[in-house]
Amino acid sequence: MRKSSLRLVLAMAVVPVVCAIMGAGLWAVKADEAKLQVMASEQARVAALDSSDIPALERMMADDVTYVHASGRVDTKASYLDAIRSGKLHYISWVAKSLQVRVEGSAAVINGEYSVRVTDLRTQPVPFNIDIFVLEMWSRQDGRWRLIAYQSTRDVASTPAK
């Protein structure tokens, strides 16, 4: 086999490997960027909850979102926003204890813990503190990340039952 033929065979074998490695590197950069975008969306969601910013919440929640509270109450987008709008549900503070985000294509999952102070007249008449574990599903829709599912569970180790 001549040297030029050997070089051609080696190039044909090496180029796809190098391209795959470079592509994986670009994917990692895009995944890291997506994680930052999702975390920024989550921070914007919490800020909107703290200030009862209904228009912001409307934009970041999918129309068919399922929102399950630690109390077991299940809200749709409409019932959740109506509760906030009416003042029956008022978040006083959200403090993240830990949050992790994973991205797979146009879907992302956030899991972690929050300490929350809230008034929920649908549950009890006075403000209360609750530590919760959260599991959130986000989807990239129309060029932005939108919340499509939310589930929280009371941390029984740190929050006494009411």
C-alpha cells in the first residue's frame, strides 16, 4: 500500500472520530447553556411568586401545567393563578436550599429543596413555614423554557405536620 493511500485511509478513520469529539464538546456547551437558562427561568418564577407577578407567571407556565402542592392540592394554571390573583394564595418568601438541573434536548428537570413562607387560605388562615422537596419539569416551547409540571413534598424531617 502506498503512503498516499495509507494517509487517505487514516484520514477517513480519524476525521469522523474528531468530528464526533468536537460535536460532543459543542453539545456539552449547549447543555451547560441550557442548564443556565432553565435555572434563570426558575429564579424568575420564584421572583414572580414573591411579588405575585401574574403576567410573568402566565408567560412561564405552560397552559396545561399540572401544579401539585405539598398539601396534596392539585392546581391547573387557571386555578393556581386565580388563587394568587385573589390573595387566597400568597407567597412571602422562597429560599433555595439546594437545586439541581438536568437537560435532555428540549426537556429539563429541576429537583431540590426550598424553605417557603406562605399564606394559603385554602389550607389554613395564618401564614406558615414549610420546607419542601420539589420536582419540576420544564419544556422549551416557542423559544423559551416553560414549566409543564410541578410537584412538591413536605420535608417531614424539618417541617412538622399541621
